[in-house]
Amino acid sequence: METRIYHRRNRIRSAVFIIGAVIVTGCGDTRSGQQETSLDRLESSEAGQPEMTPDRSESSEAGQPETTPDRPESSEAGQPETSLDWPESSEARQHETEAEHISQEQIIRYVPALPATGRTLPDFVAEGWELIDSVELDYNEDGVTDYVGVQEAPDGEWAGLRILFGVVSEGAGQYRLDFQDENLIRTREEGGVFGDPYEPLTAKGTSFTTHAYGGSAWKWSEAYTYTYRDGTWYLIRSEDSYGYGPYITDYVINDWDSGVYTRTIRSSEFSDMEKHWGDYEGMWDDGEYDLAYEMELDEPITLFQAGKRWWLAPDRVTDWGVQRIVLAEGIELSQEMIRTPETAYLHDYCDENCVVYDFSRQVQENDWRYYLAMYRWQDKSLTVLAEEDTDIDDEIIYGNRIYYSTEAVKHIAYKAVENGEEVVKEEDDVIGVRLNRINMDGTGKETVFEYLCPGTDQQILEGRPPYMGLIPYFSGGEIVIEVYVGGSVHPVYRMNVDGSDLRKIGQIPK
């Protein structure tokens, strides 16, 4: 049973495509200006030409001053020192101890800081890199053409990494680097079986749009539009779709000009899709969906924030130096039991301030413990926030709270067939899923939503419970949760972020 529960997440992720731009409040203070560089502020030198800057966690959206990354002091062994904060009694007490760096030793790669000034667009292409696309627009509206472009790394250490960048005019024949971002353009390897997902930039007025398309038989598409307003680039519209060939099963639009998030969704089971295909030739979409709903959008985010919150951003990071470890009250772990970010699955939540992830450890043969952790860019601290008896998933920060899902486990008896005969088997199994939230320091845990599979309260079940999982969407002070139930309809609920005003708004399929 433990193996079944432990691998439940990967099976659900294989069956469910989570789509749409989730805009959250972030971890700690929220930044919106274009001059943000990350929580680690970089000092400018007197020279005008920037040096090399490290991976995405150290880069700046605005014009690049000459910078050098903040480096941890090395110990005699060549690795940064780590301090561990261990809790004691009712309040956590800091207890620092010197230890070798707990992260695996890595070769730190550097994304080049693009030239700060130039006379033509090619002047801003890094040495050895290739300009693969660009669009013209006058986004500062001075009557002189500005540019947004994409350049690609040569084969080698970055193997096709792409930099999105903008250059703004400062008079005829004079240009300044306005921003660069290494996260927002997918690499050649991030399109799935379909291959390179890149599609050309488009531009209109003071806006430009990035496009991507990929997958295999199941395909997805992305279009994100950024607009220049009051000296800052904002993400003002996003469109995401997912479907089988031309048949769309999930379509999401975030339109910050109207302040509305719109999602339409229908079943991705072949038996359900066949009902819609009919006799269509080449275009299977008949426009009928099982569920459509809208949510109020939160404030728009900047291009810099969008890059940091892009789910693939952690893949670009190579320097995960952990300087300090903090354990929340009640958690007891030795240093070797803690999984650091570079060894864990990091595609649940990230932003300009931190990444939130989970890890597990085996206590005994059939006994696992699961942990929620947060790594902050500013001080390279790692905090273990929560311990659970069941799998942790769906981590997200919203409204200065951390949300995550867990499983409801119960000892059950169920009917099964062995050697052609019906037998009754007993074991611990997952009978439901919960959405929980805690404060940023790991205190104040509460469950805001619980779904128990119908029939699991019977003395003997007709069979084992199906696979279950949560697909939550946060916006406008509300949560919409699709409950994935393998082999059955998926109920969809809506509620306030504290769990109040819970109501069912539909199911998939109808």
C-alpha cells in the first residue's frame, strides 16, 4: 500500500494536465518595479559594461548594471558553511552548527549579462549566441523603433537556453538594454516529442506576445502578452490550451485589462471525447464544454515576476547553495535526512522570493514521513515547515499563506478477485484528499477543503478506492478545485480561500 500511495502523485500528473497562469501573492514582500533583481540586491560598479551574471536567480529585468553575484564565504573544505536551527519546547530556538554544504557539488554556469548599450540590435547578442527572432515596436513612444528579441545559446553548457530581451531607443542610433529574462522562452528540449516548441514573437502597439506549441498526440499551446506601461513591462494577457490533436479539452484565458480569468474544460477520456467528434473533418471542436467559469484576477505581475513564477524557472538554476537550515516547531530531522532543492521535484511552486517543495523519507519498512520545505533566494535559507503522514502535493503561496494537499488514509476492507474467486482484503488505503494551509512560519495549520470518495464509509467496499488528487486554482480571493477521481466524474468546487462558502459548481463530464 505504501508504494501505491507514494507513487500516486506521478500517476495523477500523467493523467491530468494542469493548465493556466496561476497568479499568486508570492513569498514575503511583493515587488512590482522593473528594477527588481531578486531579493539579493546586486551592487553596481563604476564601469558601464556589465560583467557575467549567474543563473536566473541573480539576473535583472531592467538595464543591467555591472554586477558580481553574492558569494557565500567558503569554509576550509571549499564549501559554504551551513547552520541548523533546531526547535526546542514551545518556541524554536536557534542553534548554529558548522557543517559542510549539504547540496551536491555542482559546476555553476553563467548566463551572460547582455551589453548595456549599442547602436543596432545585433550589438546586444552575447558572444557566441545567435539572434533567432525579433520584432519591431515603439514601446516608449518616442517615434524611434525599439526591439524585443530572442537569442539562443550555442551547443555547450547551456544547450539551447534562450534569452528574451528588449532594447529601447535613446535617440537615433542609440539603444539601451531594457530587460533580459532566461525563463520565459522554452528551450528546444521543452516541447516534448513534438520537438522545438518555439513560435515567432508578435507585436502590436506597445505590446509583444510570446508563443509556444508542443506535445505529441496530446498537444498544448501558450501565448503570453506583455505591455509596457509607466516604464514597466506587465503580463496583461495569457492563453493556454490543451487537447488531443485539434480537439481542445482545457482552455484558459487570463485578461488583466478586463480583470477576468476564464476557463472552459471538458473530459479528456476518449470515450467522452468520441461523443463530440461526430463527423467533423479536420476540426473536432464543436464548442461544447462540460464546465465554464470565471474568476476575478488579482493585480497584474511584471515581466520579471512572470519569469520567476514560470514553472520551469527552477530548471535554469544551478547554484542552490544552502547557507542555513531552519526546522519548524515539532519537526526532528538530522542534516542527512533533508533533501535540498537541487535533489527534489521543484515544479509545484516558485516565485521571485522562494521555491516551495516537498520531500519524503522512509522511517521503517512500511512507514514514510512527508515534509514541506521552502528555500529563499535572499539568504539561501531552507526551512522545513511541516511534517505529514501522507503524501504532500500542490504547494502554492497565496495571500501570505502556504497551501498544500494531503491524503486521507483509512484501514478498509474491500472485495477483490483472486484465482477466480471473490475474496475480502484489508489494508490502509487513500480514501480522499484534503487542501490545507499554514502560516509562513509553519504554524496555524488548518484544513480548508476535504473530499472523501463516496462509499468509503461502508464496512466492506465493492473495490479499492480510485486514484484521487486535487487541481486547485487561486485568484480574486477564491479557490476553484477540480477533484481528480480516476475512472469517474471529476467534481468541481468553489470557495473562499479560508474554505467558507463552499459550493459545487459542476463536474467533468457533465
